[in-house]
Amino acid sequence: MNFPILSKAAIGLGNGNLSIETTQILAPVGDEVVVEIKAAGVCHTDFDSLGWGKKIVMGHEGVGIVRAVGTEVTQFEEGDHVILNWAIPCKKCAQCRRNNFFICENNSPVIAGNAVSGGHARLEATQLGGQGIERSFSLGTLSEYSIVKASALVKIPQEIDFKVAAFVGCAVMTGVGSVLNIPIPFEPDSALVLGVGGVGINVIQGLKIRGIPKIIAVDISAKKLEIAQRFGATHTILNQASKGEFRHFADLIRQINAGQLVDLAYECTAIPALGAAPLACIRHGGMAVQVSGIEEDLTIDMRLFEWNKLYLNPLYGNCNPEIDFPRLFRLYQEGQLQLGEQISAVYPLDNLPQAFKDMHSGENIKGVITFA
């Protein structure tokens, strides 16, 4: 491959807008790898990145084929199929030594408060107009090519369809991982999932895989609740209350669950007013999990914690990339995890604005961008 190579990419302009432009990818050095992106997921975070105040190559979910490697790379070679992981571990800090790769002290863009790069990627490796440009989460998957650290990659089976694999590295990992990777200190028999968008659907799948017999889905959309049943929800609650109201959930749950609240409740809406909602849904000694990552001030009635309730706020489903991604693809190949069924629409890169529009309208469970 002759470098630099030209790469059509979605560029977030920092002011709420985007443009499709051509970047240049320089030759990889050291531990860098050039990946030809074959498919990328479309996520709410990608839309948010339009307003990060600087130009960036957008995208943090994606899969592709290795096309070139730096001199220090020994674990990948040209032709490998790989998934890109946005929580890139350094493998050296205290958290990485504890296998908490998702909260790496050196590279995590979330912990560092900088979702553009987290201080990890070589700026000049991707250029726009003769100047280096940052890549979202050090990846920039909404581009024909991406140059990343080898530690951002995990091999995937070559028989896996790229479209199916495109969004495993965010929504699927977050949802399923928040169930399978979080220790539950008792044997649960009921769970509630509040909000059944892309993440909530995968929480439901994780609960089904874990063998929870009663799974209650809650949403404001009857259409989404119907979809949730296809992925494993056994009961549904259509929330018709004012936005942010949740105290009435307890009575509705008791009507479904033999007069009892549930053992587990997962909040997947990202609505700050619902941050305390899962606590109102669980019985004494139950566990509430705040999956969506609310990062705002909340006023919480401490009586909601009575008695012996746990409230957890995991990041990215406690992802251990080298263990979790192979497990997710194995579950898919065994028929336990539905992936293709989550894809509502496939778009070319030029139609990214339409993909965002469909995402916000609730038309899509998941939209996927593919590259010719």
C-alpha cells in the first residue's frame, strides 16, 4: 500500500454540523495499524461529537480489515478482520493491572474527560488540508480508513458479516456486559429494563442469556416495546406519565410480578430525571444499575435506598476487549445473541445526516454505515 492514502471521512466541525471530506492517512509507525473500515455503527455519541468544539474525524464503533502495520506490531497482519475498541487500554496503569481496562488511567477518553483522543493517538497520522486532525475516541471509524494503536483492536472471525459486527464495540458491549460482567450477590428471578433503545435491547439480551425468567421492559414507545419482546422481554409497561415521573412504576410492577418489586433494574434512557428510577423498582436487597451514563447533578430521595439496595454505575459493561468480544461473537454464532436483527437500516457515508435523523426519530434500533 502506498502512503499517504486518501480516505473519505465524516468530519465533525465542532459547531453542530458535519461535512464529508477527504483526509490523508500516513504510513503507520511503531505500534500503529491502518484499518480499512468496512462498517461502522451510528450512535448518539457520534451525534454529540458534532458539538465538541473542534474538527474531528467522527465515529467510535466499527470493524474492518488490517491493511498495514507498524514495525512494533506482532499480533496483527495484513488481511486480519478486526473490531475497534474505543476504551483503549495501556496495559500498564493500576486499573489495567486489575483488568479494569475500561477505566484505564492513561488512555480512557471518558476518565480523562476528553472523548476526542484521551491523549492516545498520534495527531499527525491523519491529516486534513495538510494539518493533523484528531479522531473521535482515538478511532475515527466514520472514515474509509483509520489509523489506530494495535491495542485498540481485537481479531474477529472472518465469517462474521461486517454489518453485524459493526456496533458490537459499543451498544452491544455496554448492554450485554452490564448484565454478564457485573457480579450479582444473589440469585435473581426478575428484572426491569427502563428504556429499550439500542443499549436497553442488549441489556434484555444479557438478562435472557443469564437466564432471568421474568424481564419487564418499560418505554414511552409501544413500537419499541413490541421490538423488546422479540429480544427477550416477557412483559412490558408503556410509560404514559410525564417525563421524569417514576414513582408509579412500583404499582405497575407489582401488578405484573405477583405483588413484588423486581430483583434487578437497569436504567438505559440517559434522562437525568430517571437516574433514581431503578431504585424505586427494586425490592429490599435488590440491585439497580445505571447503564446509560448520566453525568449531571441529581437530587435523590435517600429513602429509595431502603433497605440494603445496591446502586451501580458501570462503564462500558466492564469491557475486557480480548475476553468479551470473542465471547459476544461466540454467543452470536451459537444463536444466543441477536445482532443482525438489531439493524434497522444501512446507509452510505454520504447519508450520515439521514442516519442521525432516523436515530432521533426512534425509527432505528441501530443504523449502520457501510463503505464500498
